[in-house]
Amino acid sequence: MLRIPCPFCGERDHAEFSYGGDARVQRPALDDRSEERWYRYVFLRDNPRGPHREFWQHVGGCRAWLVVERDTGNHEILDVRFAADAMKEAQCE
Amino acid sequence: MKRYSAWKLFTHALRGHKDWPEAWRAAEPKKHYDVVIVGGGGHGLATAYYLARNHGITNVAVLERGWIGGGNVGRNTTIVRSNYMIDGNTPFYEWSMKLWEGLSHDLNFNVMLSQRGHVMLAHSADQMQAHVRRANTMRAHGIDAEILSRDELRREVPDLDYSDEARFPIHGAIVQRRAGTARHDAVAWGYARAADRLGVDIIEHCEVTGFVEEGGRVTGVETTRGRIGAGAVGMAVAGHTSELARKAGLELPIESHVLQAFVTEGIKPLIDQVIVFGAGHFYISQSDKGGLVFGGDLDGYNSYAQRGNLPVVHNVAEIALAIAPHLSRLRLLRHWGGVMDMTMDGSPIIARTPLDRLYLNGGWCYGGFKATPASGWTFAHTIAHDAPHELNAPFTLDRFREGVQIDEGGSGPVPGHH
């Protein structure tokens, strides 16, 4: 069982969480008319073997969206933060 | 290499089965091949075999980083069927079913195809209607399909929960009688041996670490056993397609997910067909050794680890008991995970790539085993002609960009939902 340390609720079984996929894909602005950027956003994924930043929602707990960094090769959880904070940091990067 | 036959079996038995020749050579890599296939799973071996058999291209190497039969071809639930309903899938999987039906003779290797019938249950009147629609589509394509009422089903498959207390009452089923199971290891070994007999080099413990390119064209691969030149390179490493294709600079509409499978202790014959639950994801059959072989849904998150987690084990067990409560006293012997290429529409990719003479076979989601013969057949054609066979023409890489996805499940671009 994956155990995800929710920053609000503490460490919980991943069965309490719902998976939201790759957190690194950035949705283009709604008025962006570039087909290429929308294609990449909707369909293309890095799919790395190794550290992967991904969304999880704690639906069985505080309902917060989280960004979890997890190693897809061994399921080790490397980092967890609130999605809102992680997205702000990503925009600053 | 000698042909297998009843006579050979008899004469070898007299000698205590001590001098059977190896099924395929342990080939040393040559400097150059006309075609290099990366991945010695079922699809890669089938591709090499059909390159030699159908197209006369015998200067072929299959590079396998592990050993033959050690990947997903040995990790599936062995079901073969062709009950697909979407344009593109329907004729492709039926061609695969037809190849299965002649495969043991073609390969001179018993793949133990057992056409025991594939029974997909319906749990509501509406689902029966959906099954009728599927059956009509299949019949319109010349594929066998039957609709069984609850009473007809009960006579054929008595050991399910037909009571009114069942969580999902059984209304009937759609049946494909030509479908069934095959011995998964034998498929790998049979294709490997048959390809070897036609001159294909099968090179195990040889991992591809990079591609050699000249002016937008692939001319070879770098491997852990040195550089190997190639007129063309085909990738058939489903589960790990993204990681390999990245070495050639390709970005793909694929996520890797883990799918678990289970085997119980062996018991006397109980389940004669392949039974598929209709109100969730669950499929079960009984192996020749007596173990019940079954599986369910993906774990639901990106993973390259060949192991899953307890929530899916729990869910699969619950479904098993919902349709057949008497399974509750069986013990699990083994359970394992395999890594699946999940594409954005749930259908595979067998196509040319943006790089000249580099070809992609992948994205098999969890339907790869049944597709093995047709996948090899059409991929070999694609490589030999540098153009797709009509059966794999819809399975392009560009279909996502062009908006012509083949989404059998209607789940949209969320790989974990297919």
C-alpha cells in the first residue's frame, strides 16, 4: 500500500486518494489557438521511470489537491505539497 | 533444427528425453542486420518471424534485454478473443484470432489454443441491449457472436450466482465461442523457435541504450553488447515504450501503468469458459493445471514497478465473490504485476515514426497478448514496405493530433481509465 503523507491530515493509505495524473503538463491559456500546444497538453506525457510529479486529491480526507513526487520505479514518495503552492512555485520557476 | 512430431516425441521418449536440441540458438550479435527488432516479447518475436516468413527478410536480429518469455508475454491472463466493436479494432483482432487458429501448425509448436468460449455477462436489460449491438457489429464483420438469455447461460455456466440477492443480478451474456485461452509461454517459445529456424538471430541479455542516426534516418542501435548496424529498427517493448522512444527523441501519448493478475491453488474443473464480469472489470478462466487465473483493473497510477497494491487485490476479490461466492475458500497461490503502455485512447500504435526507418509497435494497454499474431504480421509488413498494412493503417501515431482516436471504451484521453 502506498502511504501518502497529506500535509493537512498526515500519512494515509493511498486508497483515500484519487489520482490526477502528470502535474507537469501545463494547460494553455483558454484563448491560446495553437493546435500544437493543445495537442501536447491533452496527449503527450513524459512518462518517466523515476521521479514523477503527479496530482492526487485527498477525496477521503481534507479533499485538498496535492502534488506528490513519487518514484515510478519503486513507488517511493519523495515529496508532497499542496497543489496550490506547487503551482505557484512552478509559475515562478 | 528438427521438426517436432509425434514420432520425434516417441523416439526421444525411448532415450529418456535427454537429447532434445535447443529450441533456438544463442546467437552472437553481428555487425549489421537488415532489420533489428528491439524487444524479444511475443510481438517482437512474431514480427521477426513474419518478416522472414512473409517477406523473405531473414537477416534479422531480435534484441532482448532480459530473457525470452520474461516480460509481459509471460505475465498475462492468456485470453484471446476478437469481440471488438470499433472501426480499426474489429478487423485487426479478428485477423489475429484467425492466425491463432492456425498458429500451432504454422509454428510447429503447440501453443495450446483452447477455444473454450468467452462469456461476457450482462447485469441489466440495458447492458443486454449493448451486448446485442456488439454481437450485431461482430456478425456484420463475419465474427461469431451469440446472445444467451439468463436461462440459456445458466445451463452452460451453472456455477455463478444467479440468485436474486446477487449484488449485480445476471441477465444474460454475449458469447464468442471461438475465443478462449492460449499457453502464453508457448507463444514466446514457439515464435522464437520458428523465427530462429528461418535464420533470425535471437540475442538475449542485450539492452538497447541508444539509436544511431544519420540525417534523420536510423542506421543502427547502441547496445550493452556494442553497436549494431541496421537497415531498419522496430521497437516492440510495450510497457517501456516511452523510455526507449525517448532515446530516439520521441514523445508519446502513453503512460505506463501496473496491472495485477492472480492464480489460485489448483482445483478440479470448475470454470470451463473465460468468464467476464459486466459491472466492473474482472475476467477469470481455469488453467490446464487447475488454477483459476484472473485479473481486474489497473492500479490507476503511473508505475514501472512490476508489483501492485492491496486496494486492487481487495477489489478483484470482491468482484470474484460477487459473481461466484463459492470461490471464497480458495487460496491465492501467486499474484504479480505487469507494466502496461496505456495510450490516450486505449488502442495500440503500429506505425512509422518521424525518424526514417524507425518503426513503433506499442501502446498495447492490457490487450497485447491476444493481438500478438496480428501485431507481428502487420508490423512486419509495415517495416518491409515502409508503409502500413491495411489492418494497422488506423493505428498511427498521428491519430491523436488528427482527432481520429480509436477509443473502444469511450473513456477519453485519460490513460488510466481505459
